[in-house]
Amino acid sequence: MAILRIYNNFMTATHSKVLELKDVHQSYGDHAVVKGLSFALDRGAIGCLLGPSGCGKTTVLRCVAGFESISDGEIRINGARMSGQGALVPPERRHIGMVFQDYALFPHLSVAQNIAFGLRTLSRDERDSQVAKLIDVVGLAGMAASFPHELSGGQQQRVALARALAPQPDLLLLDEPFSNLDTELRQRLSLEVREIIKRSNTTALLVTHDQHEAFAIADEIGIMHQGEIEQWDSAYNLYHRPESRFIADFVGQGVFVPGEVLSGRQVRIELGVLDGVIPGACGESCASCGKGCNVDVLLRPDDIIHDDASKVQAEVLHKAFRGADILYTLKLASGQTVLALVPSHHNHSLGEKIGIRLDVDHVVTFQTTPAHQASP
């Protein structure tokens, strides 16, 4: 055991990439679930696979954990091949921790006993010290003797996280960890979980369909669609610089409006002319970005500013009160609708016309196709 621990410490010290997936494929019979997936996580980084149900993200997590084999490619942890080319290291030898959707706590064990479950190789004093430290880290001081049924959902999730961190794993996997919690608790706990993981300098991979969780916890996010990662990036870039129409639709809110390309740096829409790089918007048939090329332009709610002094007017069709702000759905003169996020003290009635102006820092365009014709 001592030799194995020395080897693991050596591997940990000499590989900056804790997790590496290289061209990973996975299929169930003839159905391809994961198609050529590649990404890596540096030591201490928190990554996330974000996507709708059925996109393959949970299958990827199970393959990383060793619960499933892969059809092709390879998975490495600290440089050692775990899956691929005939290798399949069992889960218990991958030195990973895992937090499940349903917490999977042992109901007959106390909080302290649940956390200590994976520390059998330590001495009693070492075990007690590690448990006490983690109980303090996850904010459950005074509850060591409590049982799972005596805890709230958020407290149970903290115990599950502490138990997964107790053996000091090389990699922490989180499978939709907040799906059983209410929205307010989920948002608060997401920030707390990130702080706990960062404080322990643990490398982690989260899978979720909830972009708010992903944005709150992860450093890097991969948007999955039909078994592939369409973009691996920061939350900021996924929102402001989406590389595909799917990502633009999936991340955040927004609408597509028709535009006409004026040059490689300008596109005209109903509300005015936008300045910015128009990356490949016109397609190969119009590589020079001459006048007349039609594109779809993404407008986010924060791109439309409420301005009483503006001559451009829009009619309030719908409104969603959100406390500090209101999300308005507005109809332009052409009938095209846009969204605007406005401070809630600007409380306008349905049917009322309000002044608006553009404030677009990131111009996002996609080539217009028959399947995605923007509304006139």
C-alpha cells in the first residue's frame, strides 16, 4: 500500500493534466452515444459537460468513472491510461470521488460515519482528524452524530460531497448533484460547492443540464449536443461568442433577427447598423462579404436598452417580473420581436410603447438557412 501511495504521489506531481479524454467513442449496439469526444482538465480546474437530456453527458461521466467501457479512444487520469486500447481499470482503482444525484448516503450511519466510510486504511486518529476537518469545511459543525433522515436536502448534499472528498481523490465527479433541490437552495449551494472544491484544490468534472449550475461552479464548460462537444470554453464566451446556432439557442436567452451584411465588419438590422467582425456569416458563396448577403443576427436581452429619449419605439407584448429587473418581450415596427432586460422600476403596461436603443458589444451572426429563417 505504501508503494502504491508513493507511485500515486509521483504521478500526481508529474502530470499537470489530471483528466484527459482523447477521441472517445461509446455505443450501445448500433446507437452511437459519444462521438469522438476530446478534452482535458488541468490540476485544480473544475470542468462541466452541459447539455440537454440524451446528449451523452452522463455516459461520458460513467466512462470516466470506469462504470462503462469505451468503444474507441482513451481516457487518462494523471497520465495513466484508465480506458482504451484493451485497458479498463476498475472504478475502485481510479482514485476518484463521486457525488450522485440521490446523494447515496448510508441511512444507518451518522454524518461522521458516512464521511469516514472510505478512510478505512487510515489510523483512527488520522480518520477522526480528516472527518472533523471536512465537517468544518462543508459547514456541518455540531452535526457529526446526526443521521441522514435528520438533515435537509442541502445538508445531505454537503455530507455526500465531504464523503467524496475525504480520501483526497485525484478527480471528483458530480452527476447532476443539485437536481433534487429547490431553485433557491440550488443556486446558493452551487457557489458553496465551488468554494469547497477550490479550497481543497481538487480537480472536478460536473455534468448537468442546468446552465446556471454550470456557470456558478465550472471554470470551463463543454456544450454537448448529440454525443459531441460543440464548444469547450468559458461561460462568458459561450454566452457572448457561441460558435454554433445550437449553442446560441441553448445558452441564455435571445432571438434571431434578419440582417444584411454591409462589409466584413458591419451588418444592418431593423434597429440600426452593428459594427464588429462578421465571422463567416455569409458562407463560401460570399466570402468577400459584399452587400446583399442575408444573415441571422443574435440579440440578447442585454443588447436592447430601454431609453425614453430614443426615437425607436417598441410595443410591450409580454413581461416577466424577476425582482430586480423585468424581462420584456417587445414588438418592433416590422412585427419582429426582441427581448429586453430592464430595471424593474421601469414598470410598463402591456400594449404600451417604449423607447429602445442598441448596445451590442458582441456581434453574433449565422448564415440564414431555409430551416432557420428569421421572422420578417
